[in-house]
Amino acid sequence: MTATRLDLANLERPALEAALEERGHQRFRAAQIFRWIYRRGVTDAVAMTDLSRELRASLTSGFSLATPELIARERSVDGTEKFLLRLADGRQIESVFIPDTPSMTFCISTQVGCAMACAFCLTGKMGLVRNLTAGEIAGQVRVLAGALDMRDKRFNIVLMGMGEPLHNYDETMSALRILNDEHGFALPARRVTLSTVGLLPALERLAREPLMPNLAISLHAPTDALRGDLVPLNKKYGVREIIDACQRFPLTRRRRITFEYVLLAGVNDSPDAARRLAKLLSGVKSKVNLIPLNAAPGIPFERPSDVAVDRFAQILADHHLVVSVRKSRGRDIRAACGQLIVEGPRSSPAQHLAVML
């Protein structure tokens, strides 16, 4: 029986060291392989010229290296770029490059689709197709860094693409460890932001991780009644429970938890909602990122006026909260927050509507 070929893309360096040792190779070769894959973008073991012929032959016969295939690339008038990637099983995902934010930022997906079904998000209309592997998550970074000639440049990562990162906890954290490895991209945790709607057991598990990304909570409403209409998961994990978990979350002196709040005209953008939000977050080491809705066919809400956005932000600032208003990037190519959606073998109504954009 033929042994299963291990996918190098899915292996953290300690696992690769163990796999090499089992096959009679020296463990330190794993660091060299990591440098070839992540720093140089080499996917063919034959081209890893500082490895012995024996090891290169062993890698070719005993391992694979799955890399997402770049099949389409769109550029917005504001410089934002959206990448459509095909996975080994034919499924497709989207990733986004946001330049000058002020750092260069890759927006990465963790799932094909999403199970959270937030009422204002196109990705949620897809439902969850499947989780991504650690190699597929980190592979997006490999592809974007290569396509943008950024392997040797500093960049940030936000796990805010398709999917809920904490719903795919193990693979997401494994991908972050791969990206953090000193022989790969050496991406420090402070350059990674993980966005979640608040899966409490996973959030509490994240609080114990040695590799701690920045945390962003997709809140969107200050009360259970309103948030339950917008974020179905709130019926299981309420607003107060999420805030309590955030207050227990370990933060270094300079870090804050970001609370993301998508503003929907006539729904959650009132002065009363702003005051309730300010009261809810009092005592939490936080900053609020207001996101005026990126409207789209299939989403039953409208973007609030600039006056309403400014009024909401001012009320929060008057209550001594740190607040920013996110500038929408890539709206003309459907790359903005909540607009990522791809065609599946059987398109959903939301996917059909998205094509009309």
C-alpha cells in the first residue's frame, strides 16, 4: 500500500522536523525547507538547491505542496486588489490586498463561505461550504506575497475575509504559527488581527494561546434584542457574556480590543444606540471601529448618511471612547467588508445577486 503523501503546506516546522526524522533525514533541514517555501516562494523540491539530491527526491516522492491557484485579480480605483483563488478540490475563495492602511494589509479567508449568517454580510448568504486547512489559510499569504512582490516586505494580516476564524479554530491557529515561524515569513502576532462575532468557548481558548493576535469583536449592536436580529449567534452568546469575556482577555499595556460596528441606516445608528454602546464599553480597554454599511443586492439594509455616521462617532468620543470610522476600500470591485462571495457549483440566490454588482 502506498503511504499517504504529507502536504508540506499543512505542516508546522516541528511537525516537518518529525516527519523528516522518521524518513531518516536531519531535523534541521525543515528550517531550510521553510525558507524555500515562504521566503523564496519555491514550490518544487527539485529547485531547493541547498538540499541533498536524496532529500529532494524524498520530498518529491513522499510529500506534496498544495498552493492555491490564482485565477483572477481585480484592482479598485483606490488601489485595493481582490484575488480569486482556486483550491485543490476546485472550491474558490477570495483574498484582498489593501495598500497604505497605513501598512500594507492582506485580508485572508479562513472558510469557504460562513455559517454565522450575519444579516448584512454577503458571505453569510453562502452558508458554510467547508473549513480551510492551515495550509490553505497560510497559502493565501504565500500567493499574495508572491503576486505583489512582497516576500521581503512588511505587511499586516487581518482574518476578516470569508468565514469566522474561531469556527475553524485549530486550522486558523496552526496557520498563524506557520506564518509566525522565524524561518518563514516571521510574521509577529502584533501584525495579525483576528475578527470574530464572539464564539465564547473558542474566545476563552484564544485567551490562553502563547501566540496572541490582536482581537476584533464584530459587535454591531449594544443590546441582545437588536444584535439577535443581526447576528444569529447572539441568541446563544449574548452581548453581556461577550463583554465579560473581553474584560477577562489578557492584553499588553499598549493593546486594546477593537469592537467593529457596522452602521445600518435606521437600524443601529441612532443617538440612543450610540449612548448604549458607550455605556456597554465603559471600563473595557477598547477602541470602536465604525463601518458604514457596504450596501449590496441581497442585503436588506442601507448605508447611513455621513451626518448620521459623524453624529454616532461624536457621541462615542464624547463618552471618552477611542473611535474611528473605517474608510471603505475596494467597493467598486466588491472587495469591501462583508462583500466577499464566490460562485459555487450550485449558486445561491445571493451569489446570483452578487453577479449583478
